[in-house]
Amino acid sequence: MLQQFDERNRDLIVNVGGRLGHRDDAGVSPFDSAVQGGDAVWEGLRLYEGRIFKLVEHLDRLRSSAKALAFVEIPTHEAIIAEIRRTLEANGMSDGVHIRLTLTRGVKYTSGMDPRLNTAGPTLIVLAEWKAPVYGRDGLTLVTSAIRRPPPDVMDPKIHSANLIPSILAKIEANAAGADDALMLDPRGFVAETNATHIFIARKGELATPRVVACPEGITRATVLEICAANAIPHREADLTLEDEDADDQEGGDRQHGGQCRVDRAHDGLVDAQVRLLGVGRRSACSDVLRVLAHLTVEPDLRPVADLGFFRDDGGRMNASGHRKARTATPRFDS
């Protein structure tokens, strides 16, 4: 599974520190903390028909991550939204767009690890691309990686950090094994997530997902669980083993760049892998949950979203703290 270049992205305008420019001319200082030590936080956003799914929740998490890393300055929600709007308008974008939002600690006055060397304020990078969901609907394969997700006392998974080396190493393993992605375990041997997304397992009408011990509290993951609760669909967060992967149905891919997909096969190990067929083509109430989520992301007016147009007082105008009144809607199932 390799993403393909979209010709529409050849002449992208990107936003680095408030400066708009062609993708080939964009530059980040070699003294920037993201270059010096991967010292940055990020979010992945999806734009549908001029709206961004769960924008405020993503910006809340960006701010929370930056606070956890003791960033001295953090842009307000309004300031970030203004830069997102500028970037989208410069590219003429309104639909089918993925936005990579990165906030670095900023430029240092000399190289070094010490955050006290940062005196210029943070650097906000807005990269918007035309990008279809990475995962298709035809299913994918996973291989169990030897790389473990770190525990909270090593790296708190609540911090959405730009340090993605463990995920990259796991993806290298998946590529070498001919799999689409890698299934990563926590230090105790329980399933954490894949190298790129959370994972859900459906068995006997119940949807299960790993506890957020060594994986982040995904925003779309939370949406899936909310849909389950609202529709009385059995669900649980639990410590899951590789044996639990041998389920009636399996779903994965809930981060904004990925989309929802079905897992066809899970490989246990890199060599002489044991392949478990996971009920390809079967349907269950749990599968319907994921189908509803896909429907919600296509038609975001079914869920609270932040509109990139004018914030109306009756439709959720943002206040100074970055919060907004959420619009409500009732999720529906396809027939």
C-alpha cells in the first residue's frame, strides 16, 4: 500500500510561520526545534465541503500537547483557524483535503536541546493537500511488529508529538514483510494500535478496542465509541491479545488521513507468518458502526463540525477560550 502522487498537489501553496509560498520554495530554519530534535506537536485534519471534522477537538488536543511539552507560547484557536483559512483560500480548496497542522517550539538562537534557547516563539506549519483516504474499502493486511509502543512513563501517548520514529520503524517492518501496515503491541504484549491508526475488533456482536495505555486518545476513536453508546451497541475498551485478533470481523484506520477500512489478514510475526482469515465479507452490528462513521465523515453536517465560513452566534461562534457551542445531530444507519 503506497500512496500515489496527486497531480493537483504539484503547485501547492504551503504556510510556514504565516508565510505563504510554493511547496518547492518553502523553508524551515535549520535552527527550528522540529529540525533540531523533533520538538513539535501535530494534528491531521479532514476538510469536507468547506468544513473540518472535529476541528475544535483537534485544536484542543494540539494545545494540550503543546502545554504538556511546556511550550511558552501557543497560538489561539482563532489565530490557527485564520492561517488554515488563508492556506485553503490560496490553494482554492474546499473538499477532499487533508491538512497536516504542525506546531514547533520555534527557532533557537543556537543549536541545542534546551528549550530556553527558544526565544522567537512557535512556528505554525499548515500543509493542505488534496488527498483521498489512505485506506481503501477492500481490506488490508497487518504484520505484528517487533517495535513496541512506549508506555506513559517513557512517552505519554496523550502528547501528540512529531516524534514518529517507533511508527516509522514498524512501517519499515511492514514494508519488508509485504504487509500494508504493522500491528504494534505495548510493553506488556497487549495490542496497542497499528503504526498509523487505532484498531477495532468485532466479535459476536461486540466492538472492542485497546485501552489507551500505549496509544493516543484518538478523536475519531472516541466518535466511534460515542456512536456505540448512543445506539446501544455493545462495546468495550480492554487489554486485547493477538488471539483476540482472530475475530469474526476486524476494522481499522480511524485517524483523519486514513479513513475506515477492513483488515483481511493479520500476520503474527515477520517470518513463517501464521495467517488468520478474519471473516472477509461478513457483516455485523459492529461493522455497521464503522459504516456509519464513514457516512458521517462524508456528510459532516450529521455531526458537530467547525465551519470555515463565518462563525454565527446561533451556530457555534468561538469564544476567546477557543470553545464553541456544538451543533447536534442524530447519527443514522444506512439501510
